[in-house]
Amino acid sequence: MADDQLPFTSHLEELRKRLMIAGGAWLVAFLGCYSFAEKLFQYVAEPVRAALPEGSSLVFINATEPFFTYLKVAAVAGLLLALPVILWQLWAFIAPGLYGHEKRFAVPFVLVSCLCFAAGTYFGFTYVFPTIFTFLISFGTGTGEISAMLSMGGYLTLSTRLLLAFGLVFELPVVIFFLARMGVVDHKWLRKNRKFAILVAFVVGAILTPPDVFSQTAIAGPFIILYEVGIIVARLFGKKKPEPDEEPQESAKTEG
């Protein structure tokens, strides 16, 4: 641990500094992305546009919806671009409370966290979105008496929530790594509680996704797989427990 103990006000000042840097990075990225917000939305909307019946398109139901939709697109894209800076500031805030040998995980933490989050969003957008929206739209228009008229804002809200959900789920091995390094969990505890993890996976899937089995399974499946990966990570990199004390055996030999 750090030798000098900082007062509580110093911790607050350090937190404010880190939040300002992270917020500033997000703001700069947001301003840069806003110039391309319309093109970004067209890209993000591709899965639902492909699933809509021929002749249908996304609509807006009030005059301000396109403006605020593009703002949200730029904000989400800016957050993704600024994520390495945000994670680095998070690490810089907690690093003073770590041991010297633990601080060497700074760069791997930022890189692996960003890669896991990016892999989660890519998996959701590329492989899950087309199936989810095709199923939902075909289910709603199956009778032929109902037309699909999805709003820009509604689609963006749902797609953003799903992308963030996939990104966070793919961070599970990183979370388990640090919990194992701190000694909070180990691979034996994780194996023992596997059945609860499966339950949590489907509960999370039910909360974060539309009410259909495929969407829930699309979240729960990676969660369960990555939980198993986390067990391996905890076994390889977890905090090693001290060896059992051998003093009683030595005492017995002395008395003998």
C-alpha cells in the first residue's frame, strides 16, 4: 500500500480531478463524433432497416426527435472513443491503494477492458441484432394487418441498451480477475456457485433485453461462457493462499 495516508479531502480532490479529465475526454470525443452523427446513426440503424418490410423505414414522431437522436448517437460514440482515457483515470484513482507489484497491471487492465467491451458490442451488433429485430418485427407484422413504423429515438434507446449490456457482460473475466487478485473470490468458490451464476445470467438477460427467448439467451449464453473463462482466470491469476502452518507437526517431532 502507499506509505503516506492521504486525508479524506485529498481523496475527494483526486476524484474530482480524475472525473474532470474523464469528462473532458468524453466531451472532446462527443464534439468530434457529432459532425458524423447522421452517418453513425445510419450505420447503427442498418440491422433494423434490413429487418423492416419493403417500403417501410424509420420515422420520427415529433420535430425534435432527429436532433436529440443524433445527440445521443454522438454521446454514445464519444463514450466508446473516450473509454481508454476513462478507464485509465479509474486506474489512476485506485492505483495509490495498491501494492507495487499490482500496479503493473495498469496497461493490461486498460487494454483488456477496452478489447472485451469492444468484442461484446461487436458480437451483439453483428450477430444478435439482425436476428432480434427480424424476429420482433416479423412477429408484430405477422398478421399483415399491422404496419411497422419504428421511431428513430425508440430504436436508438433499445439498441444502445443492448450494446451496453453486451459490452458489460464481456467485462466479466476482467472483473473476476481483479476480485481473485484481491482474494475476494477464488476458483473453488466460483465453481461452487456456478448454478447461481446461471440464474443471474438469465435474470440479467430478462431485464436488459426485449421479452423474447432468443434475446435473453443471447445475453445469458455469453455470460455463462465468460463465467467459465473467469474460473480459469481466477485459478491462474488469483491470490495464492498461504500454506498450512506446519508448526504443530514440528512441535510433535520435538516432543518425541
